[in-house]
Amino acid sequence: MVVVLIGPGGVGKGTLAKCLVELDHHLWLSRSWTTREQRPSERGDEYYFVDRATFERAIEEGTFLEWAEFHGNFYGTPLPSPERDADVILEIEVQGAEQVLQHHHDAVVFLILPPSMERLEERLRVRGDDDDHVADRLQSAPYELEKGHELASYVVVNDDIERASGEIISILEELRRQRRDLPTKD
């Protein structure tokens, strides 16, 4: 199963993805590439931080399942290669989710919502984004939310990380149960 988390920047997709992988041993988190600078609040393992030339070379080589340019930087998900027999979880932008759905029609897309736009702005500022970047992210949020509603299989409000991750895990467990119970054709 391909599981996709989408939502505006600052909604907590990264934190939620890490929590889901810790709670569900059936999930494997794909680590994306980006050309943006590492934030002061990041440890460095959130992305593979690469320069633009390296990213463009990887595009030419067909390295990515999906990639997009967003706010002047490239972001991309390498073709997944889970370390074990696991469901792949992707934390990506809505443009990337569209590409994933073209290749994996049965991907399960979760739109992650902030509890409020004020809380979203607060989260962007806490993670160290400058004023211009916060303004850009808040300006693009309505489009991301609208497009996200079109693409999403499920919508989850990230008002509490434990509650939101529990909701997603419950949905995934039910989907796995349904897939196991599907009758096979003879």
C-alpha cells in the first residue's frame, strides 16, 4: 500500500509521519530530496538536502516517483525501495500526490489539516521560517487545501499528534483488513 500525507507547510506532516512509523511497524517512510536550505530547527535527516544540479541530474536519470518545484525549490520522492515488506508512506506536496496517483491509483491519500490558520502560522514561525516564507506558505495554503480535498481519501485534523496518528493507524488497519479479506479470483 502507498500511503500519502499531504497538507500545507507547517501542518505537521513530518512529525506525523515519524510518529506513524514508530507506532506501526508495517510502515516505511520514504525520505524525500530537496534543494531548499536546511532549517535551523531541523536535525538534517528530514530530507536529503542537495544542490539544484544534483536534483536536475536525478530527474534526468528517472530517480523520482514524483517531483515538483514549490516556492522556488525542488522536492522529490525517490522510487520507493522499502527495507522490508512494508507499506510505503510519503510526506509530499499536493503536486506530488497528483503524480503518485497517476502511477498508484489505489494510493491512500490523507489530507492533514491544521486546527486553524492561526495555529498553522504559529507552527511555521516556531520551526524557524522567516517572515517572507511564512507569508508565501500562508498564501499557498488555500490552494493546497482545496486541491488536497480533491485528492484525499481521508481528512485528518492535526490538533493533537497522538489523536491524529491514532486516527490514521485505525484507518490503515481497517484498509489492510479489507485487503486481506478480498476474495481471490480462481
